[in-house]
Amino acid sequence: MPVMNMVQALNLALREEMERDDRVVVLGEDVGRRGGVFLVTEGLIDLFGEERVIDTPLTELGIVGFSIGLALYGLRPVAEIQFIDFVYEAFDQIYSNMARIRFRSGGMYTVPMVLRSPCCGGIKGGMHHSQSPESFFIHSTGLYVMMPSGPYDAKGMLKTAIRLDDPVIFLEPKSIYRVIKEEVPEEDYTIDLGKGKVVREGGDVTVVTWGAMVHLANQAADFIKEKLGVELEIIDLRTLYPYDKDLIIESLEKTGRLIIVHEAPKILGLGAEISAYIAEEHVDLLYGPIIRVTGYDTPFPLAHEKLYMPNVARIYNAVKRSLEF
Amino acid sequence: MRSIDRKSLEKALETYRVLDEDGNLVGEEPSISDSTLVKMFEYMVRARVLDEWLLKLQRLGKVAIHAPNKGQEAIVGAVMPLRPEDWVFPSYRDLGVYLVRGMSEEEILDRALYNEDDPLKGSDFAIYGNRKYNMVPTPVPVGNQIPHAVGVAYAMKYRGEDLVTMVMFGDGATSRGDFHAGLNFAGVYRVPVIFVCENNGWAISVPFERQTRSPSIAFRGLAYGVDSIRVDGNDVLAMYTVAKQAIERARKDKEPYLIEMLTYRLGSHTTADDPSRYRSEEEVREMMRYEPLKRFKRYLVDKGLITESEADELYRRYSSYVEEAAKKALNKSPLPRDIFFYNVYSTLPWNLKMQLEEFREAIKTIEEFGLEVD
Ligand SMILES: Cc1ncc(C[n+]2csc(CCOP(=O)(O)OP(=O)(O)O)c2C)c(N)n1
Ligand SMILES: [Mg+2]
């Protein structure tokens, strides 16, 4: 089985879906000749031509609004936003239309499109090449939201996203685009919407996370095991909405302690929603407070990004605090 | 109903120039003082030298990213006729603009390296600005600054001041809603704003003709009722002449104006780009013929305002000047580690105060175990 990075796995997923289904088209800024600024769409224009791999003018609102039209008429657009930080011009189209057309039309029309985009920090990209806006999309209601943490999942999840009849926001943590390499089958497989994964088993504290933070949590788990003799169980949510609540509950039945790690700011981040849900419905499972390790409630900075983001020290402190109860 | 007269249409479709690519006069010679002409050349040389240094520092891993300016230095002609009290909203490829407004090489390097003296305090990369120079830092989402400039111009008019605002942006940015809203507001409200579209032929890999089917950006300006002209943007004399008129008119009559600066990006989009994927070496070589510094130098030499060797000396002088400035900037300390907690709000709300405590605990843990960060 070939070993690939996430960029190659995503590229393969797009290629296979385009071969399988001629309704699938790819569009966005620089996705054609340039192959995307991260090369996720590299080579597709040579295989499928300019009509299916569409370089667009520089307007995110155009990209999303136009894709909605393509999807309404039965195509399966996969739109790229060059960096998710540039999506806001399109937010009206996303919130008021992409997420609302099924409801507005009483279920008559659907928008089977995927909006995929590099997200998150860790590349010294500064404020506008580093942010994690998953909450905006989840809060919009009407959108599925996914974020893979490695090449194998990336391929299977993107295929699922393309085949769903509802719109999907597909966020790709760019800091691990080329860092993580895995075996990726060259045949067809999908990963179910709404299914998380236990990526490390442990009996003491449950850590719920996603994207690049899965790898940070793993690193922290090694450090914490060494320093405190404590075992973390790490859950990679993969689908952020609808997230896999059962997997979290199952783990909490074992550990009774919950830490949520994400890059987005703390206030109204997905961690807040998960905490509230567990507190409302499963408070009996908890031995102590739910602790969130997140980006601080400030814009993402250029200076000292590793101190701004969750890091091993912060997870270590959170675990210690959790165990104090 | 306002109609578009033939002359306006010609201005928007033809390309105004004063010098041809060899530096020969082809239009009427503008009357510009000798000292201004020499100063203009000096700014262009400084921008070129600084651009080369930022590229070098990026290759050495000291600067995160740089958007090469080479080929677009004639932008200095657009800003030189402004007064210091006028406002400027620059783009991210505008070293010449920053210099003309008064930023020093050292200040630009402090910014690029986001050291302790970075005036923008490590907020974002590849952007410049400073309130001292009435120059607002560029938002990275392209085009965002366009309606801001129109609002500032409206406020200047509202206060009865004789000031103007100038805003720079690329050809790609003209596809964004920000451009259309900005131009429309300017057209409706008649405010003293000068739009400078640096049409360098490319928006990363997308060539101008795939960005828009309008025959020119100036043509789009006209559609919003904004007088517009297309200018040879590698001809600094043309840029200066047109901008000076536009600025004077805006100041006096409160009329908006759009200048389409037809130029060419000779370098990569940014240091993270690989232009060989979308354009040929041949095209770049061909466009080198129109390069703005060489052309203007010829004119100055012919006019007896500078000699070839003086021009070379100028380049060398600024090269060693920037080398010194870079050494200084590289020796400065980083920004304080908690810098990002400040300047979000005027004071820290309770949640940020709590988070600052958590942050300090994390620093203690990092130090206790010698953990690696940054
Ligand atoms: C809203 C937005 N979308 C995408 C980007 C990524 N991006 C940065 S520069 C650029 C091209 C800009 O082209 P143009 O406006 O012609 O300016 P130039 O870089 O040529 O000076 C793109 C797509 C961005 N910064 N902002
Ligand atoms: Mg351009």
C-alpha cells in the first residue's frame, strides 16, 4: 500500500471521485494550473480539463454562491477557499443559503456541495492564515463539519463528504499537510459521518480533540505518562458536527475526567458545547470539572503562536488540575 | 442621467504614458523640479534594495514571508504628491509607499522580523502601516481596505478639511465585493478618495484576462461614476503626473478618482509561490524590458540629473545602509511573550484576565521542564 501525506491523499480522493462521478467539479482560486497553493488539486486540470477544474476570479462570495447554483442543478461541487480565514465574504451565502436551502424549500432542494479549506495554526502564518472557525459553521445549523487528522482519514472522509446530499464544511489542518505520512489504500473506502475514533487508549483522563491537536495530545500523553504515571485516552472526533457523543460517553464511563483540546478560542468554541452537553446529560459520569485547553480569547497572533495555541505544558497543567478532584 | 463621454472612455481604455520603455519622452514633459525627480529615483532604488534584502532574509529563515515588489516601484509616483496629513491605505506589495510616507528601512525590518520594536506588535505578517504616517496597516484579506478608504474620505469631507485618501489594491482584489461596494459609495457620495489599482497582470496564478472580461479596471471605475484612467504603471513620470492631478482635484472639488496602474510583477507572488507552475520564464524576460527603474534612470541621465556611476553608487550606498539596519534589527529581542493578550480590547475583560493567569502557569511549567516552544 502506498505511503502518502495528507495533500496526496486528498488529491487521490478528488481524482477517484471525479473518475467515479461526472457530477463532481472542483473550483476555487488557483486550483487549476497552480494546483492550489498547497497543491491539493495538482494535476486535476490535466486529467479533467478546465471545465471541471475551474480557476475562479478572486471572490469567495462568488465561489460559494456559484457552487450553490451548481449544486442546486445536481452537480457536486467541491469548492476550495484558499485559506479558511478568507471565507467571511462568503458567509452570507454560507449561512443564509448553503445551510438554509433545504429548510427554506421544505426539503425540495438540497445543496450537495463540499467547501474544503486549509485551516488552523502552527505554520507561523499570522492572524489571517491560522484561524480555526469551526464554531461559526456548526452554529449556522444546516451544515456538516469535518476535520481529518491524517492522510488515511482525509481520503475516506472527503469521499464521504462529496457523496452526502447535504452541504459539508471540510477543514484541513494545514500544519500537518505534509508532516504525517500513512499507508493509504488506492481503492475506494469511506469513513462514516459522525464517527470519531479512539486514537490512544488510557484509563485515567479522556482527551477529546481533533485536527492537528490529536498529534499534540499524543505528545502530551507521552510526557504526562512519564511525569505523572497517568494514562490519557485520546478521542479524535473527526466529524465536528454531528460529533460522536457516544464515543465520549463510553470513554467517560471509564475515566470520569474530561479535557477538551482545540485551537479555536475558548469562548463559544466547540469545547463549550461538548462541556455543556456532558454537564446537562451525563454529569453523573464526572469526577471533577471539565477543562478546556484552547486558543486564548484573542485573535491568532503572529508572535509566539506556540504559546497562544494549546501546547504540552498547558495540557499537562490541565491534567494535573483534573486529577486534583 | 450621467453619461460617459468619449474622452472619459478613451482615458479608461488607452494607456497614458510619458516615457517609452527606453526612457524617451513620448508625451508632454511634466514640469517637475529636478530635486523631486532625483528624490523619486532614490525612493525607487531604496524600494528595490529593501525588496532584495527582505528576500534574502526570508531565504535565511529570518523573515516568515515576503511579497516581492520588483517591477512595481513606480508606485512611489502615486504617493509623492500627497501631503503627510493625507491618509494612505497601502497594499502588501508597497515598500515604496511605506518609504515615501516616512517609514525607515529599520522600522520596516523591525516589522518584518516582528522584534521588540515592531510597531504592529506581532499581529500579522507581510503588512505595514503606522498611525504616525497616516498609513493604516493592510488587512490580509485582499480588498478589505477599499471601503475603509472611502469612509475616511467621507469623514474628511464631513469635517470640512482639505485632505484626501489614497488606497492601493491589486487587480485580483477588484473581483471582491469590497471593491464594488467601495467604488459605488465613492461614486454616490463624491468623496476625495483616489483608488490606485496596481494591475500587475496576475493574481497569484490567475492572469488578468481570467480575472475579468472588462477591457480595463479603469473601465470598471467609470461604470460606478468614478473618473478613471489607465496609466503605464512602469512609467513613474506618468504615475506622478496623473496622481498629482487627481489629488489636487480631489482636494479642491471632492471628486473620487481611479488610477489603474498597468504594471508587472517580475518576482514570485510571495516567497511561498512557484510561478513556474503558471507562467513562462520567457514572459518574465520579455517584461523585464519595461522595468521601471532602468527606464527612469535613462531619462534622468539624458537630462543630466544623474550619471550612471552616481546611480550605481546610490544602489551600493543603500545596500550597505540596509545591511547595517538588518544587523541592528536582527539583534533586537523578541516581543514579550504575553503580547497577544493586549490590544484586543482597551482593557482586559475577566475571561482574558483568567486566561492570562493560565498562560503564566503554562510558562512556569515550560520553564520547569525545559519544554520547547516557538
Ligand atoms: C480574500 C482573500 N482571498 C484570498 C487571499 C489569498 N491571496 C493573497 S494575495 C492573492 C492574489 C491577489 O492578487 P492581486 O489582487 O492581483 O494582488 P497582487 O498580489 O497581484 O499584488 C490571493 C488569492 C487573500 N489574501 N484574501
Ligand atoms: Mg495582481
